[in-house]
Amino acid sequence: MTHSICRPECFQPGVLTVQDLSVQYGPQTALDRVSVSFQVGEFSAVIGPNGAGKSTLLKSLLGLVPRSSGQITYGTDTDLRPHIAYVPQQQTLDWAFPVTVWDVAMMGRTGRLGWGRWPGLQDRRRVQDALQETGVWDLRHRHIADLSGGQRQRVLLARMLVRGAAILLLDEPLTGVDTRSSEQILALLRAEADAGRAVIMVTHDLEQAAQWCDHLVLVNRRVVADGPPAQVYTPANIEATFSVSHLGHGHAEA
């Protein structure tokens, strides 16, 4: 799980830019004039407390929530959907649904197939590559209900990879997985960034993010700080984000 073999199909050089983004849920402000850029070839982590707007930022990139103001572009494109693959939080999915690991991974090809077209040899090869890359090829005939948390997360990663997107969005991909699976997932995401994708992960684990990522974004409705870990991961920035000091105290709350 260290070499990208599912290359982006819609890759284009460009920067994913969020400019003055604000999102309201009724009277509540979820994001307030957020501006941040994500580079292709970069592994980014979005970090902040509960209710800070981290998941709202991902949903805004996906076009799933209306903006009060602001603009989101990838290069010159304002519709990011063709360029994005997304892994939601595990607990938001129905794991009792009667499908196999292979079926879930093949779902990542749905948007590429077009109406009425069945998966071809190339599609099946991409699914096989993704399942092998994520370490779940031997589980391809297993029902998803029978998998562990780490195995389920790797199946979701495989589904994401077969889409062939240039931008990968992941909402808390390390939640509910053991330490070994967490390290495998981070190594895979690092490899995908090194292969030329923009990888953007919401996480609560500051220490792991600082170790694996090129770019940290600290959010609490606004961007508190963003940049390289050595610049961002400071006591002052952590205190400004969480209102308490988290350095040296393990994991922060998401």
C-alpha cells in the first residue's frame, strides 16, 4: 500500500482554491469567510474542534451545501464534481446492505461508465488494482457486513481510487480503525499525493497529520492557520483553534 497504481483519469494541473467561503445553517454560521488553497501533489489535513466546519468545508467542495458567499475553483473550473472522489465517515453508511467488497469498489466506476453501459475489462482491471493496492483483494467476495472497521475503510479507499479522480476528499478516514490500519491508510494517501493527486483529509489526530502531511489547515469556522506542519503546528495556533493546549496530550477532539 505504498505505490499509486490507479492513476487519475481527469488529471489536470491546477490549484483547488477556496475564496471567502461562508456557509450558514439557518441562523448558525458554519464557515465564515474561509480562504485556503490546496495543491495537486500535496497531502493536506483539515483539523479543528467539533462544530468547527471541517465536514462542511468538504461538503462545500462537493457542492452538497449551499454557500452564503464565496467561490471555489479548480484551475479554471467552477464545477469540481468531475475531479473529485469522496470517502464519507464510516458511521454514515449502511454496512448491512447486501453487497460484496467487489461490488462496493465497482461503485466507484459508476460515474465514469455513463448511462446503460456495463463495466468492461478496463473497469474490472481498475477495481482489481485498487483492491490490491488497498490490501483487500483477498476479501473481494466477502460481504461488507463481515468486515472489521479497518477493512471497511480500505474498501472505501478502493472505491475512491477506481473513480480516477485528481482530488481525493476523506472525512475522518482514521476513525474506528486500529493503529496498523491507520498507518497503512496514511501510507496509501501519502503515495496518492506523491503520484500527483490533491489529497484532503479531515482528521482529529494532530500528531499523525503533522508526521504524514505537507499542509495543515486549522479551522474553527475560520481558518486559524494553514501551511507546512513546522509552521502551523505550534502551541499558539493549537490554543487559538481549540481554546486549550493539545500539544503533548495525544489526540485532539474532532
